[in-house]
Amino acid sequence: MYSSMYSSRMSPFLLVCMLGSCRCGKEGSVPSLGRPDVFGPSEAMVNEVVEFQCRLSVYPKDETILLELFKEGNRGKLLGLYSSLNGETATFPIVIRTLHEGNLECVARAQNNSLLEPTVSYTHYLKVIEPVAGAKVIIQSGQDEVFVGSTLKLRCQLTAGNHISYKWLQDGQPVSQSPLHSAVEDQLLLYRTSTADSGSYTCMATNRYKTTPFTSNSSAVVITVKDVVSNPDISFSVLKEDAHNYFALVTCQSTRGTPNVTFSLYNRTELAGNMTVEERKATFKIPLVLERHLGWLQCQAYNGDQVAYSNWLPLQVVSVAGPVTMKYDYDVGENYAVVGLRLYCKATKGSHPRYKWFLNQTLLQGRGSFYYTVHQPPEQSMLLLSVGRSSAGTYHCEVSDIFDNSSAVSSNKQYLDKHVLNGFPVSVVAVVFGCFTFLLLLVAACCWTGVLYRRRSNGEKSFVVQEMETFQAYEDELEVSKYQDDLDINDDYRTTMHLH
């Protein structure tokens, strides 16, 4: 009974083992698939029909093998399918699209035998060329007008094409590479633009299939790099229309800035005039009253970026009035001889003076053989002279209002020539002679004072010496007398002694 129960329990187990051993034996006898090889062109053009081949180097007998063509990483899209019964090489005709570019692979699998594991070929790279077409320049930075210092971004946009090289042209010439000009793929970047970057820009897109080139040239895009208008200068001249009507012609002018420029004239906060011009200069006409301060003027200039301001200018006209002074200084050469003169002419009053120089009543204008006039209104005017025979004569200057010649005021006349300039002026001679005379008198006074002092000193000394000599003589007389008395006494004594 026990043995029958054991046998009944072991029978399924033995059956499973037997079946497993049979299956394992069968799998061990099934050959494996070799790795397939894929062949075909490495480059193709869009819409071209191209054939790729795939074959197995090791082919199991009596097996139908499916050969499938895929793009690497995309097994969901089958590019080609071939059923090989007797080891035939699979051929896949394909109409080329840009999506076919990349690594292609061939997968081999047994059609009716799931026990055979599929195998995959090595990849085969396909480059797909689409001819370039429809080049067009796009301004990515915005407007076709920019100001100096901004960044300009251009892009060469295409309707078709790949594997493209780009070339940028400005006014038909290649755009040079520099730190401020950078061409990266289909973009052209211009940093810190200047007015030299203005021009007509085109892009040229090119690709090639084998020996056949394809090119697309864009139409031109005109870029204008505008120079920011500079702070304008302001000035005005005076216009006299009749005896009583005067006008100020106010000029606003900027040294740089791309037109069109809008100039505005303000008298303090009040707008006095406004105009847009195709240059960098505008003139406004304002009524004027002489000798009166009529306010402060300022010009403002604008050409699209920012407003530029001039200095404030007082609107006041003062008529010329004297006296008119004329002075000069000079340059010396060898032996301290005067070789050049600078004469200065200046009026006491006058905001708009006109200066005139005269030599012997002849008007000197501009530059001559020995002179050159330099006007520096309203302060003064200079006449530069080269001293020589031609420059000798009588000079004077006249100052008048530039808008009215009837107000001329003349300076004093002065004669100048080489001998006069190199001689000593009367005033200098007088000063030198006076100083010399003063020194002589001073020395004479000192000497006379010394003599008097010496005489006085000698006189006092003689009186004292005489007194002393008299006193000394008296003392000597006394001593001699005393000595004589002593001698007499001695003689008397000797006589007495002798008698005795």
C-alpha cells in the first residue's frame, strides 16, 4: 500500500522531469542565429531611392528568417522587411527622407521558431542631404534701425536644407570675424555697433551632395546704425531789419548724430521753437530788444534715442561803446632785437563787436605778407606782426556792432617801426635818468654828511687835545721849576759846606 502511494506521488514528478529533460535536449540541439550585416550607401539625397542589403553569415537550415531594417533607437517604425528562406540577402529599397538620417540596423529573427534568439547587426550611418532653399535674413534684435553701442542679431532662415555652411555679406563684402562680429551657424551677432556697421546685409547658405553644390542667397536687409546726437552748441547773431526792429538768429548745431534731428529751443521753460531737419543744424528767429536781458536760451536735440542739451545762453545784446584800447607785447630774437609783435584791441562794452585793423589808414584783413588778424569776439582781436620794413607805420583799430556799422569807435594811433621798438622809450629813459640822478644826489648827500661829521669830530678832538697839552705843559713847567729849586738848594748847601 505504501509503495503504491509513493509511486502515485512520484509519477507526476517523474513525468515533469522527463519532459524537461526532453525539452532541454531539444534546445541544446537548436543552432543560434549569427549577427547580420547591413550594407548600403553612406550618403543619400532627399527623394532619392536607395537600396540597403542585410544578410546573415550563419544561416540555420530549414528556417525562415525575417530580416528587418530599423533606425537605431526606434524599433516602432519599420523601414524594411524581408523573409529569407534559403539564406538570400535581403534588399530594402527606400525613398529617402530626412528622418532616415542616422544609424541604421538590421534585426534577424526566426519566423516560426521562438526558441531562436533575435540578433542585431552593427549600425550603418546614413547622411541625408536636403538641398538648401529659401534663404531669408531675419532681424532677431527687432528694428532695422539701431543706435551706436547696441547689439544687432541677424538670422539666416531657410525653408529647406541641412548640413549647411553660412556666409554673411555686408554691402557685397564678407563680414570679417572679430571680437565684435561673431557668426555662429545661422546667426550673425554684432556687438557694440558703430556707424560702420550700417549697410545692406545678405546671407548665403550652401550644402553639397557628392560633387554637386546647392546654394541659396537671401534678399538684402538694410541696417542703419544711427549715431546718437551730441549735445548741441548754441549761439546767436543779430539781424537788423530796419531802424527799430532787431531779431536774434539762434543757431542750434550738433557735431555728430544721424539725421533726422529734431531741435527744440527753450527760453527757460517756455518753448520758443521746434523743427525737424535732415542735418545737424537748425536756426530760429526771435524778436530782440537792444540793451535788455530777455532770458536764458537752451537748445535740445533728439534723433530717437535720448535728448541732448546745450548750455544756457543769455539773450542780451549790448552795443559797442568806448574807449577802445590798443596794447601790444613782443618777441625778441638775437641780440635782444624785437622780431614779432602782438597788438590787442578791446572795447569797453559790446556783446557782438566787429574788429578792423588799419596801417596808415589801410585796412588789414585776414593774412598778409607780414601780418595775421585773429578775431576773438567778443573779448578782443589780435594783430600778429612780423617786424620789418613793411610793417613800419601808424596802427589803430576800430570796433563797431556787427549788425550796425554806424557805431564804430576807434582806438588811439601808434607809430611802430623797427628802430622805435628796439630803442628805449622816452618814459623808460626818463625813469632811468631820474633814478640815476637820484642815486647821484643820494651819494653826494651821504658824502657831504660824512665830511661834516668828520670836521665836527676833528674839531672837538683838537680842543680836548689842546687843553690836555696845556695842562701837560703846566705840569712839566711845575716839575722843572721844582727840580730847579732843588738844584739851587743843593748848590747852596754845597757852598756853605765849603766855607766851613
